[in-house]
Amino acid sequence: MANLTMVQAINQALAQEMERDDRILVMGEDVGHNGGVFRVTEGLHEQFGSDRVVDTPLAESGIIGTAIGLAMAGLRPVPEIQFEGFLGPAYDQICTHAARMRLRTRAGLTVPMTIRVPVGGGIHAPELHSDSPEAIYSHNPGIKVVMPSSPYDAKGLLLSALRDPDPVIFFEPKRIYRAFREEVPEDAYTIPIGSSRLVREGSELTMVSWGATVVQCMNAIEQSGRDIELIDLRTINPMDFDPIAQSVEKTGRAVICHEAPRNCGVGAELSARIMEECFLHLEAPVQRVAGFDTIMPYYKLELDYLPDAERIGKAIAETAAY
């Protein structure tokens, strides 16, 4: 097995699946000759040609609208949106059409499309380049929403998304694109969409996170010296809640961490479900550590906005001492 970054693991998954399935095509701004703004699609244009790796105009609504039509016609498009903030112009196409087509046509037409989107902060990018909108799209039935936290998971989850019969938004946390390497099998493998991952077993407290924040949670756990169980949600929609409930029933305490603003974030849904299903096992209120309820600030304050080991550690201490 090779030690790969997340960028390399995603690139490998795309190349392997495009070789296996000639219905797959990649499309987006600068994905061809330039290999994408983060070089995730580097080399694919040379390998598969301009018919399957298509440079598009700067028109996100057009990119997604075209991809929906291609998917309905039997292909499996993989549109890339350069940054998560550019999803706005494509919202109507994604949520009004892609998400509803199976129901609208009584399964006569489906949209097997994987939308790849770099997501989150931590790289000091300009406005509209550092948001975490997973809650917005998870709120829409008919769309699967995935966010890996490691190279191994990124490859396995992406291969599952590329083979899925319905639309998937595949959020790629750009902060950890090249932050670390991990052993990734050369051969193709899949990780089921809708399955969480037990990152670390523990008995004192349950911590739930996803994406780049999982790394910050591990740092906080190591610094705390406590026996904490960490669950990586991996898929925001559909959500794998049973392992979380089982963990909270064991530990009696829970802390949820994510980059997105706290108000109406995915952490609020998790907190509500823990209250509904695990109330009699709770020994402390559920804590949320999240981004602040404001627009992501510019470079100087960006890292102060994002949950870090210090903020997470404070929540751990307060919840454990309650």
C-alpha cells in the first residue's frame, strides 16, 4: 500500500473508476489541462481525453444543469465546483431538480451524479472560499452528503459515490488535502455511504465530528489525557446514528464538533436526537463546539473562528466535570 495524501487518494479513485466505467466523465472549471485548482484531477485529461475530462465555463448553474441532463441520459457525470461558496448559483439545480427527479418521475429517471466540492476553512482563502454548508444540503431529501476526514476514507467513499444511483455531494475538506498521509490500498475498495467510523474507543465521553475537525478532536483528546470515544460521522446524510446512541448510552456524555456555524448546524440535529433517544442515559448536557454564528472572517481571524484543540478541550473538561 502507498502512503497517499487525500488529494492523491481522490485522484486515484477517479482514475480507477473512469477506467472501469466509461460512463463517468469529469467536468468543471479548469479540471482539464490545469488539473483543477487544487490539482485533484491532474493527469486525467491526458489519460482520458477532452471528451471525458471537460473544461467548462464559469457558470455553476450551467455545470450542474448540464450534469443533471447527462445523468438522466445514462452517463455518470462528476462535476467539480471549485469552492463550496460557489454552490449558491447551482442550488436550484441541485435541490429542485437533481434531488427530486427520482420521485418526480416515479423512478423513471434518476440522477447518478457525484458533485465534488472542496469545503471548509484553514487555508487563508478569500471570501466565499472557506464555508461549511453541509447542513444546508443535508436538509434536502434526495441528496446524499459525504465528508471524509482521511485519505483512506476519501477513496473508499468516493468510489461508493461514483457507483451510487442517486446524486451525492462529496465535500472534500481542503484544510487536510495535503496535511498528512495514510496507507491507501492500490486496488479499488468501497466504504458504504451512511456508515460512521469508530476512530477511537473510550468510556468517559463520546465525541462526534466529521471532516477536518476530526483531526482537531484527536489533538484535543490526546492533550486531555481522558478516555474519550471518537466517532467520525463520515456521511452527513443519511446519518448513521445507531453507533452514536450506543456510545452515549455507554459514556453518558457527548461533545459534538464541526466547522459550520453553531446555529442550525448538523450538531443541533445530533444533539436533539441524542436527547430524544438517549435522555435517560445522559449525565451531562450535550455540548457543541462549532464555528461562530457569523460569516467566516478573513485571514487574520480565520483560525480563531475554527474549532481547535483548546476550544474542544474546554468542552471536554466542562462536560466531564458536570
